[in-house]
Amino acid sequence: MMRSGIFSAVALLALSASAAAQTNSKAAYDELCLSCHKQPQRLSARLANTVEARAKLDDFLVKHYAPDAEKRAAVVDFLYQGK
């Protein structure tokens, strides 16, 4: 009984952290990208899901209106969600 309660609590915390991360990633995208890129799925459809592709996207975003490393990482995470 005690183990299932602990497992449930851990699972709930993990889901909460995941939801918070998705919210922060979307907020970063909305702040930095949404004014020009209304359909993020169109951008993400063209992204390869490799370490090299993520690094290239990060390098590109440094020069493309996303100088803050934390927000840039959140945008990259947002674009790669579901891949």
C-alpha cells in the first residue's frame, strides 16, 4: 500500500514537471518566435531529430533573435516535442 502511494506521488511530480517544462517551452516560443512564425508545426516538420540538427538550430537561433541561452534551449525543446 505504501509503495503504491509513493509511486503515485513520484508519477504525479514527474507529470507536473513535464507539463511545466512544456508550458515554459511554449512561452519561450511565443515570446521569441510567434510574431513571425505562427505555425510552429511547419517549422518542426522540417527538423531532423539528431544531436547535430539540434546544435545547428541552436547556432542559428543565436543570430536569429534568441541570444538568451535558456530561452533558446526552451524554444528548441518546444520545436522538438513529439519527435
